[in-house]
Amino acid sequence: MHILITGAAGMIGRKLTESLFKAGGLGGRAIDGLTLVDVVDPDAPAGFSGKLETRAADIAAPGEGEAMVAGRPDLIFHLAAIVSGEAEADFDKGYRINLNATRQMFEAIRAANARDGYRPRLVFASSIAVFGAPFPNKIGDEFFLTPLTSYGTQKAIDELLLADYSRKGFFDGIGIRLPTICIRPGKPNKAASGFFSNILREPLSGQEAVLPVSEDVRHWHASPRSAVGFFLHAATMDLAPLGSRRNLSMPGLSATVADEIAALTRVAGPKAAALIRREPDPTIETIVAGWPRDFDTRRARELGFRAETTFDEIIRVHIEDELGGKIG
């Protein structure tokens, strides 16, 4: 099996690559080829015995879609994207990467399908940002897409394209609407949702963190470990039950910022929670106000997707996976 991962240098891309390398196979098939693409050169998994290609590339550049599928990967994880805050701040860049590059890849696959019948499985990283207020108490998969950000609009268009290209048989696609991933390891990025991780990650390492919104803000979360699990399951599951509805909201946990802080206090103690500094940011508050808060994900759960059910679990996953089981 040959696998292509775009956005392979990102947090989820790195963890997905590591998981695939450790497993050595997927769905009962050995992985004999791995192509890792990102705007910076992705790290190669040490000791991989199959054919390995890693390269830095602008995925929206002319001809890049064709280059990525030239080796005919059997499975494509399309994770590359400009994150929410940056897509909102730089309109042109967001549409260029999040929409144009995706369409270019889809078109390259369609052209290859016409030439030689190439039809890969394609797993696309979408987002709950495709939904916009006003919301029902719980958002089901039947709720209409009314994004209130450029990022959400770009992802919503991609979802429609994925469903249509799958319907036409050009590839076998599934879109995974990720919750906000928490706790993200590493340094803060430009995502407007970054503070959800920051107010836990930094205090767990003994550092101060800034909270730019009120504690009553409610949002939908899952851990990086769950996110990798979503992609692996989507890559191997039977897609026939999806029919024409190819995009799914993933399971997660609805929690307020106050719930996060309470869980941090329970797991790491009041000294950790005291490291959170309240510093309101009107721009972030406005963006977050239009985000969904809770979901009915029974369809995804019936199809075998799983995530954490408490914020204590999410924090403990971070401590196990990133801190060696110890709080700094």
C-alpha cells in the first residue's frame, strides 16, 4: 500500500505518520510506500523499509496536484490547510491553500482516473467551522452549512466537492469534521482556537497562559490521539453506508472554558490553574462567538468512531503522550 499525507509536518500529520510507521500496515495491508508533503520538509520516520518520499512543496503551485498523485497512492490523507485565524486574517492565502490547492488535487485525481482508472481512498480533514450560528442545542449531520468565517466557508466548499467527486466515482472520499483538537502539543499556532490548548498545556509545564475569552465559552473538543484514530478508522472502514453523505462530524466533548479549568485543577492542582491570566481579546471573542458548541454524533459513533468523554481524560492523554506521564 502506498500512502500520501499532505500537511505531514503538522501536529496531526506527524502523529498519523508515526502511528502508521509503528503499525507497519493498515487494514491488513503492508505499507510499502509513503509520500509526505508539506510547506516545510516533513520528518522522515526512522527505519522505514519501504519507498519513502518527503518534500517541501507549495501544494497550490501549478502542477503540484499532478506531482502528488504521480506515484498513484492507494490512500490519501489530505490534512494540509491554513488554520482558522490565519485564513481569516489573510483572505487570499486561505482561499489559495484551503480551496484552490484542494480542487487542484481533486482535478489531478480525476484526470488520472480518466487515463487509467486510478481511484484512491481520500480522507479529508474538514472542520466543525462549516457550521455557523444560530445553532440548535445539538448539531446533527442534517444541519445546514452556514459558516461565518472564511476558513469555514473554504472547508464547506471542499466538502461539497468531495461529495460530488466521490459520487462521480473519481475517488472514494470521506470528510472528517474535526472538533477543536485539545491539548495540542508544541508551540501556539495562529488558530483562533489555540487558547483552548494553551490554557492547559502551558500550566501543565509550569508556565503562564493567556485566556482571551470568558469562562462561559462552550466548545467541542477531542484529543490528538482521538484525531489520529478518526483518520485511521476512516481509511479502513466500509464507506458504502455513507451513501452520498460523505462528510461526518466526529465525536467529541462539549465543555466550557470553566470546565477545562476545573479539570486542570483536579488533575494538576490549583497552582497550575493559577497560572492562567485573563486578558480579553475582542477579535478572538467575535470569532469564537460564531462557533458550534455541541453535537449529536450518533451517525459517526454507529460507524465506529470514538473520542474522550471527560476533560480529565483529555488532560491525562496529553500527560501520557507528551509529558512522559509527569506534570512539569
